[in-house]
Amino acid sequence: MVRRLTPTTSHAFMIESVWRSMGRFYSVGRRRDRGTSGLGHKPVTQLVSASSVGSLSLTLLSLAPLAVKILADVAEVPHLLFVDDEPALRAVMAQRLVERGFEVVEADSGERALQLLDQFAFDVIVTDLRMPGIDGSSVIESARERYPGIVAIVITGYGTVKDAVDAIKRGASDFVAKPFQFDELLHVLQKALEQRRLRSENAYLRSQLEERYQFGGILGRSRPMQTLFQLLETVAAANSTILVTGETGTGKEVVARAIHHNSPRRANRFVALNCSAIPETLLEAELFGHVRGAFTGAVGARQGRFEQAHRGTMFLDEVGTMSTALQMKLLRALQEREFERVGDNQTIKVDVRVIAATNSDLAKMVADGTFREDLYYRLNVIPITLPPLRDRRDDIPILARHFLEKFSPGTSIQASQGAMRLLMSYGWPGNVRQLENAIERAVALSAGRQEIDVADLPPEIQSVPPLTTTPFVEFPDDGLDLPSYLSRIEQDLISRALERTGGNRNRAAELLRIKRTTLVEKLKRIGQ
């Protein structure tokens, strides 16, 4: 079937794009014939009128494969803006760059360069530093503001160190001083583009790594966290009540949110309430709502958190601080899925999934009589225990990197080896929350440096001796079986290496710094 294109200027631009792209396949012939073809540098849109375009019949089906090939090829070509007020130099360099596979657009001034930057997202900008009007430094600064990923190269006849430093501070990737050979400029361009590619690839690999070692925003690659992720993925699809326990700062609310956002209820509200932050006299009204005049200050009716969470998820943090009387009302709401507002006798039915959390030992509180046993069992349908950070030190580097990127976005800031050793050594009584605060402080004190050091860490972390190479082992009074103990450690390390490499024995052997044949023999010996 043949479709005729409606004669519009946009189609002329389309033909112009295809014409230019196809021209790269025949660039040698085009350049040889340029002097005799009569086309020169004129765009097709000036040579083909809209009415002429309307007379062209294009078989779209047959054109599609060619268009795909052309567009795929175009996508790989760097688009370069060359800015210089010397016409001869600009023309020669642009021609040479086109021969080397660049799509080049020329600008004879800083003002014209800014206009072109408004119209197109170039991959590279090469600009003279000293020009009348807007100079090259201002052009680069403006280009970097518009397109942070653009590669910027400065060329100038004033090749001083001060000029180079100033240009790089404004965002230039490198500096070339006149007079220069074309190969020198090409080398600088290729190096800068390769560095940009590596940064992009590194960012992608980091995102893939974090995606692999996370669940709903929770990061971790240690064995306890991988087990936790599997459990969270399983329980998220259910509708049962969950009790999350763990020390303060381990991320209980983060876990609750992850469960909600991976559950069938994710389209509805997630409502969180910290029971310890509300006075006991107001907690009932906060949970179940109240009517006007229910108590002094109740000037109007108000929905409670249970009503707000209808068809969604309700998160009750520090549930162990709740009074015994209110525990009974919560138990009824969980069992019957109904309650009455404070001061009202009308029953309200709700469909809410409840996730409770506490850092208290509820079982001990039940034994002491301070927490209702029936409510404990109603909440503890699916228990989830979060490991403290000191029990998953493997996760500290990936968590530290995540927080560095959070508090210093768009930079390559990292922790020094000395700082990382201290982070790995510290006991972290405040767990992940404390680590996050420590990294935030370190980034603030780094004052723009690309590396946080020991001096940037809080004093209590600086005073901790770094981990020794020999792990602490509890030595029983009656001794231990050393060969058996060492064999268990070896089996554990081999299993972790295979787990980390997805079962790849070559990579696992590299991680363990042993030969592959040695690893195979050890696996045979332990029956794997």
C-alpha cells in the first residue's frame, strides 16, 4: 500500500535529516562532487519546496528498514558545536572533524553558540576562549547548566595555566593551546568522550548493583539481608498482619513502606503513626477519630488513621508503648475490622492491612503482664526481625556509597580507605540511621573534596580502633576443635563466594585468591 505524505514543511525537514544521514554513507563522493553539484552547503529544505515534497510518493514499508538503519547509525555519531571567530580555522577544523565521524555545527560567536544550544542538545562543544562579546568560558558555563553531561573543550591562543584552570573550573573537560595539530585536538576529544562513556557505564553498573542488592529501597548484599528480601517479597502479596522487630534505626518504617509498595494495596494510602509520639489521652482519637464534642477541644468531627488507611496499609510504630485499655480496642479493630469513633456509637467498617513495629521485647512484656497476650498473637502473625548493622558489616560499603550519592548528587565523592575501615569497625548502636547521619556530616565537612577522610567522621567513630585482620573468636573454657572450626569457616567463605558470583567457579576462585582446581577439590571434599 502506498501512502502519500501531506505536503508540509515538517516532511521537508524529515527528508533533510535522511538526506544528511545518508550523505555520511557516501561522504567521500559527496565531498568530491560538492564543487560541481551546485548544492554546496544549502539544506534540502531550501531546495525542495513544500509543494515539491507533496509530489513525492514514499512506500513507507520499504523505507522503514532503511530509516531504522540510518537512525541507528545517527545515534552513534557525536554531535559537536565548534565555536570560533576565525572563519578559516573554524572551517578547516569542522571539515576534518566531519571526516572523523562527527556531526559538526559551526558558530562564529558566543552569542550564536548560545542560540544553537537553546535549539539542540550537543554531545560536545569546542570553543575558543577569547572572543568578542560573550567569551568561551561563559559559553561553557551556560552549556553545562543546560546539559550537565556535555563534553567541553577550550582552544585558545592564550595558553596560560590560569586560563586552563579557570576554564576547567567552569566545566571544561580539557584545554588545547594554539597553535595545535588536528591530531592533538582529536586525541583530547576522544579521551574526553571515552571518560564520559566510562562515567555513564559506571553509573549504570552501580544502579544495576543497587537494584540487585535491594528491595523497595532497602539496600544490602549480606546473607541476612538477602534472606530478608526473599521474605519481604513473599509476604508483600499476602494480607496478613506483620510484626517488625529490631533495634532503633534499623529501618522498620522503610521495611513497612517496601511491603506496602510491593503489595496489591500499593495504589492506596500508606498511613504511619508513631504511638510513642502521641500523648496517651489523644492516641485513641488519633487511631479511631472522634466526633464533635467528644472531649474538650473537639470542635468538629475528624477521621482517624484507620479510616484514612481504608483499602491501604496502616503502620503502627512503637506499638509496645500503648496502654492496656487501648490495646483492647486495637485488638477488636484487628479482629473485627470495625470500630467506633471517640464519642460516637456508630460502627465503621474498614479494610486495612496492619504492620506493627517495636524495638521492645513484646514476648517479655507479655510475660510481665504489660502487654496483652491475645493482641501479641494477633500482631505476630508474620514476624520479621531486622538485623542490626553490626551483624551485617558487609553492607556498610554499599550503604555508605548510597548515602554519599544522596548527600552529594552528581559528584564522584567517595570514602577514603581509612574512613571506610573505621566505618566498618564501629559498633553502630544507632544502626543505619546513625550511619546516614555520619555520612551527611562527613559530606558537609568535606567542603567539596572528592573524598571524605577520617577527620570528617564524628569523634566517637574516629576513636574506634580499625578492625584487625583476625576476626574475634569466642574461646570456650574447655577449648574448641580447631580443624572443625577452620573447616566451617572455609565452607562458609566458599559458599559466599559462589553465591556472590552466581555459581561461577572461575570468579569464585579469583575472589578467594586460589586456583580453580583447588576450589574444585575443596568442593568435592565438602560434598558440593
